[in-house]
Amino acid sequence: MQRPPSPEQTQRDQLHGRQVAAMFGRIARWYDFLNHTLSLGLDIYWRWRLARVALPKPGGVVLDLAAGTMDVSLALIRQYPDIRVAAVDYTLPMLARGMQKLEDGPGERILPAQGDGRKLPLADESVDAATIAFGIRNIRPRMAAHQEVLRCLKPGGRFCILEFGTGRRKVWGGLYNFYLNSVLPGFGRLISGDRAAYRYLAETIREFPDERQLSQELMDAGYARVFHVAMLSGIVYLHVAEKTGELRGETGAETARGTASGAADARPCEAGSRAGSPDNAQAGAAGQDSVLRCFTPQDPGKGPDDE
């Protein structure tokens, strides 16, 4: 049984989260371009596969955690047009950037909300599935996010994680490792002007546990079954963790959608307030006034430079 974190560790984790949020806020305008460029467009396919294995029930609700600019949220809506998506991210500028993509039609089925993956603004057993793409590395402690998603999932629901494999393992004779450690930070700095952000990316990939260790973490968090699929020689992994209940089958059964049920009441942000309201004057960028902000008074979600 895991010991609860010390107050000092909790403070360090909160500071880390705010620093990461501030970093992503700085690169939000370049985020999509650099994702597509640095992955040679493969990230689009990876996100499609992530959405594919979520398998929500018709008319259900999916949590897209660390939704960022909402590419996964849109992939989910395209594959499951009758669902609703709660797009939750800690970084408001990323969500505001993603809001621009919702103007062509699917926006009414996607609810962007700024919130903490360790304290989700969702009711118990309120979502049919949950996804996170390249975001679980940024949450500390990870176990808190694993358990919080488990709390929100309905029985049999899936938590689908798209993440890099550990950067400690040599891939393609070390060519990928050279790219990760040298090319990626340099190109990221050249385009975004923020070398630290892409150096952080390389460092967190190197520090991330391998697929077996992450599977064990998820089992320890209480999931009934966990499996993973390697993509691109193990540079990226797709992990699926299922909550105990009516399990949905192996990855190959991606088209078995399950029986119809009514849409869940996700009840996002019960204690939150809309940005731009008298209770919250922190939003300023275009699009941010349509994003719910969901934080407790003890953790108001401010970056280290916010006033």
C-alpha cells in the first residue's frame, strides 16, 4: 500500500504542475505545428488509434484528459458522432487555442474545461471512457491521476493512454535517441523560441517508466486488466486499462461498440465558474471565456507568473 505524499512533496508536485502549465502556455501557438512536424505527421494517426480503442457506448460521455488543443477530442467526435466529450486540461492557453477548431460544427458536443487531472470535476462513474495523449508524463504523482480517472469511469470503462516509450531504450541503433536528445530540443527552440520546453520533453521521455512498469502502476491503481500495443518500434505505446465490470474485449474488437444506453450526467465543474465572470478575472485571450475553470480555493490553477 502506497504511503500518502508528504506535505513537502505535495507542494513540489503542485509547483511542478504550474510550471508545466506555464511552459505549455508559452508554446501553445506552435504546439500543433511542432507536433505534426517533429512526428512527420504520425501523431495524427496515433491519436486516431487512441480514439479508436476508447469504445464508448452510443450516446455516452468520454473524458479527454490533458486535452490540449483538442485534437483527440475531435478524433473522438469524428469516430463516435453521438457522444459528448469533456476536454479537460490544466493549461488555459492550450484550450483557448483548441477552441478555434470547434467553430466548424462539433463544438456543441465538446465541453472544454480547465481542471486538474488529480482532482477531476466529474461525478463518480460518470464517463464511459477516458483518453490522454502525451500528457500522463506531466502529472505528478501519476498514481493520483490513475485513481481519479478510475473513480470517474463507469464499470467496464477504458482509460486509454497514448505515450512515448521510455527514452532509455535504444531504438534504431541509437538514431532515435540522438534525435530525441539533440535534434528535437534544437528544432523546438528554433521554431518556438523556447528551448527549455523541448528539453523538458526529452528529459521526461527518458525518465518515463517502460511499458511493463506503467502497466504495473495501472494495476496497482485498481484497474482490472491492462494491455499495451507498441507503435513505431516502441517509440510510442498505446496503453489500455479497463475498470472492473462488463469488460469490452481485446484491442482487435474495436468495432464492438456495446449496447445502447442513455448519456451520462458528467456534471463538469460543479464548484467552478466560467472564466470572464465576476468570480474569475484571470481569462483574457480570445476563446478563453468559453472555457470552464475548475479549481479549488486551495489550488486556483495559477501559473507561477500569474497575478
